[in-house]
Amino acid sequence: MQFIDLKAQYRKLKSDVDARIQAVLDHGQFILGQEVAELESRLAARTGSKYCISCASGTDALLLAMMAFGISPGDEVVTSPFTFFATGEMIALLGAVPVFVDIDPETYNIDPAKIEAAITPHTKAIMPVSLYGQCADMDPINEIAAKHGLAVIEDAAQSFGGTYKGRESCNLSTIGCTSFFPSKPLGCYGDGGALFTNEDDLARKMIELRNHGQNGRYHHVSIGINGRLDTLQAAILLAKVDIFDDELAARQRAAATYCEQLSDIVRTPIIRDGYTSAWAQYTVEVDDRGTVQQALQQAGIPTAVHYPVPLHLQPVFARLNLKEGGFPHSERAGKRVLSLPMHPYLEPAQIEMIAQAVRQAVAGVTTVTK
């Protein structure tokens, strides 16, 4: 059994993907070819954003967004400690300081009620993470940012396709950033990402920054990066965009079945009213995770843990002097979360088998505990 079955997806899309790739091989425009512009147009239209700027990875998207705002050494960016390392990494790479705020224990996303206390005169931006596919609570975050004159950058690496109060993830703040890493709900066959904004000046800056700061050939107006999305990856994504809504619906069905079969024995995901999740992961909470995970492995069920060590406890951030116990909800989640197989090609019988194995594993832990 596959944790994420990309092979099944390719079998379904083989003719379209192969044709798209062959078209790129035929025209030979491997950098910023016509497929890149086509993809950006389609994704902008999907989110309702004025601009989509594709880039080389979700990590680069975060970097480019902060560079566009001029975030520099000594600045502070408020974010969540319960996320993939790239969120804090890109802040630190610019010499800025990640300022962590604990999560809402129900959604695993940053708790808006705790943000304002973390803002200082050095704060330049808030970077909420839309984890596991569900958007962060963006309205109060945007209100806080407006009050203090701050930018908001949504780290939507896992939530492209999710919605918040009828609006699409990536079009909920000043800039939305997403990833097209292969395992994401919309993924390519390598690294890829995109930025979304409605502001003309920011879009211009990000287009320049992703291509060495150029606003014309060999005319550099800023220090940028080589952050372009490969044409081949854009072509692959174009084939996948055509079935993306169908795949999102299949993820919803799989998640609903999981919840139905597991909610009485583990803590299943809580999706708030007015939200839809893209279900990048299906993540439960369990006691004695190591034992449960081992039992599932023995039953042939692959699992993953996203993320066992919150950012404030990572060795590289020891200089921030943040101690264990400072962000209790993030730390508790890191010890308890367990992600089960999730992709659009899960068969009902597979979900039934996984759920049964989870029930047996959890029951075994409960019996030993008693």
C-alpha cells in the first residue's frame, strides 16, 4: 500500500501528461516556456487572484514573498512553530527573526488570539501556515495586520484547493504561497511552487526577484534568485489541473469515510464551519504513537508524522532561547499526531482495512495501558 499513490494518478493521466511533456520537448523552451504562462493564468483564475507567479519551489515562494516586502536582518516575522522547517528557515535565511505563536489545538493552525501579544516595533509580517490542508483563520489575522501596518503571507504549501468562508486559499492575504512538491494535492514531478497577489507592485517585484532581479534582459534592478519554475513541471501541472476538482472531491470522500470509521477511537481532524480542507494529510491523534505506528507498520499500513519536533525546539533555533513548555499545544501535537494514507485513489476497501488496523492498534495500546 502507498502512503500517497502517484503511480495510480499517472496511470489515469498518462496520455495527457506524456503529450504535455512531448510538446515541451518539441518546442524546446525549457525555461519560461508558454506552459508557464498558461499555468499561471489558470491558477490565478482558479483562486480569483489578479496575479500568479510560479517559482521553483514552495520554499522559494516564501523567500520571494519576504524579499518582495524587503524583510531584512533584525526584522521579525510572526509564525507558527508547528510546521515544516522551511517556514522558519526562510525567515532566518534573510537574517530576520521568527517569532513563534502557539497553535489552536483543534486545527493545528496559528491561534489568532495569541498573535497581537507577539508583535513588537520590529515586526514586519505575519506568516500563518494553513496546515494539513485547512486554511488558517485569516480574517482576524488580516485585521491584526491592518491595525499594525503589517504584511500577511499565507504559507499555503498544503492547502491549495482548500477554501475559507467561500474564498480560495492563496487569495486570502497580501501574498499566498503554495508548493507543487509531488506529494501535495496539486503536485508536479519535482519541485515547484507559486505566489499569488492582487497588488501590481508586489507582482512586479516577485517576477523580477525570481529571475535574478531583472526587469529586462541583462538589466538588474535588485538582488534576486534563480527561482523560475521549469517549463516541463508547468506542463505536468497543466495535465493535473484538469482533474484537480475531481481529485479534491475524492479526497473529501476518503476523509469523510475515515472520520466515520475512526472518530470514536481517535481524535480525528476538526474542520471548522465555513472551511473546506484540501486534505494534504489525514492526521489523527493517538496515545503512545510509537507503539501504534509500529503495529500499523506490521499490518502493512504506511504512516508518517508531520511534525514531531516543533521549530522552537530545533537545534538551529537554540539561539532564540525558547524552552520546552513554551508552546504547549504545538509540543503536545508533535508527540501525538499520526498521518494515515491519503490520496484520491484510495479505494473504500483500503480505507476499511486501514481503519480496522488503526482500531486494533489503538485498542492494543489501551489494553496494555489498563
